[in-house]
Amino acid sequence: MSQTVAANLGFSATVYRIFIASPSDVMEERRIVREVIDRWNSLHSQKEQKILLPIGWDTHSYPQSGNPPQDVINQQVLRNADILIGVFWQRVGTPTDEYPSGSVEEYERHIKVNKPAMIYFSKEPLPQDHDTKQFQSVKDFKDSVHDKSLYGEYENKQEFGDKLFDHLTLLVSGIPAMSVSGGGAKEEPQIGDMARQLLIAAVEDGGSLILLPHFGGLAFGSFKRRKDVNNNRGEAEVKGSYKQLENAGLIEAASPKREVFNVTDKGYEWADKNKQS
């Protein structure tokens, strides 16, 4: 009997390391990130066969001489991260040799190797004695992020936790799963129903998708089958579906403002194999 019980214990899963990048003024948000990750694991890890592991300089680095502190963090912790979550409020942090702060450097180095990152900015009221130079650096960094990606904002910590859980669920569900075929492992894109419908519509209607914010909502879909959504949850679902398609290599941005996306060769191949189902 003990052998039968042992055979049914546990489950196989892929572990994704999530690096938390943030200055010292958002320590409560760092705690919330870890709580959200724990909640996601409790609800989804077995079904998704994925486990999220929070990592950071404060928990996964050790003393090392001979290099600047940020270089040590980059080498020991950041380079092993699969996903980065960054949070900023009134401070950007301590400058490094090349960047305005360690948190900014971590974000920039992470996205340079095409790994997914989610950045959030707090809109909570600033204390009267806040450092104006630090806050200006936050605004400058926010402007630079706006030019190359979407970022999140939150009014309070409760909203931050709720948004992060929804966004993390959408992001992780779009990460391609590894399936074994023949003699080796092969990446097979796993995407949701909305993403599947969007891709097939794009292939049938000329090979492009739009994602156009407008007053009161968001336009999305193929040029011939444009749809509109005008609520936060719906917009998050649409953007998450686009992110799934992009992370899987099935579409790619065709405009600097990321308002038009074209189907890739991989996307056409996927549609040919899967549109009948």
C-alpha cells in the first residue's frame, strides 16, 4: 500500500523565478508581491503545472568581494530570473555606475534579453517631505517605460494586489509550455480561447491585428472584424491575449506605438495546424 500511495504523491511542474525590483519606499508592495505569488501557486500551480518562485537581492544574494554591489546582484540573482516585477512610488533608488538606480538597471538588463517584465507605478499621495529630485527621476523613468511598453498604475495597495494577481495570471498562462515529442523537447504555444480567435481572424483577414486605445475604451481585433471593449477587466483580458500571442512568437509589433501587430511565420503555421479545432 505504501508504494501505491507514494506513486500518487506530488506533480511535475516548471518553476519560473520572479525577480522583484523596487526601491526602499515600497517595502509593503514587495510583501504584497510575495503574497500574490503564494496565492497564485495555491490556486493554479497544479492545474497549470507551473510554480512561481519569488527572488530578490534581499533573499537570494550573499556577500561577495571584488565587484560593485549591483554587479554582484546582477550576477548572483538577476541573470537567473525568468520574469521581473518592478514597483515604484516616490523614489527611484540609489544610482549605479550606468543607470539612475539599481531597480532601473535590473529592469533594463532584464528586458534586453527579451524576458517578460511588468512595471507598476503608485499614484498614492506623496508625503510633504518627499525628495523632489528622486520623484523627478521616477517620472523620467516612467516616461521612458511608456515609450517601449505598457505599465500599470494603482491608487492604493489593495488595488495593486488585485491588479497584480490578474495580470500575473494572464502572463503566466501565455508562457509556452514544454511538450516532449520524439527524442527531445519542443515548444508548443499554449494560448487561451480569445487569443486563438484573434490569431485565426488575423490570418483570415490579411495577417494583422489592431490594439487602439480611444476615448472610453479599446479597439482590438482584425481590421475587418474590429471590436471594442470599455471596461477595465475586458481591457486586461484583451491585452493579456495579445501578450500571450506575442510571448509565444505568433505575432509581432508592426508600429512604434504597438497599435498594429502582424502575424509571424510561426503564427501562420500555428493557425494552419489549429484553426480546424
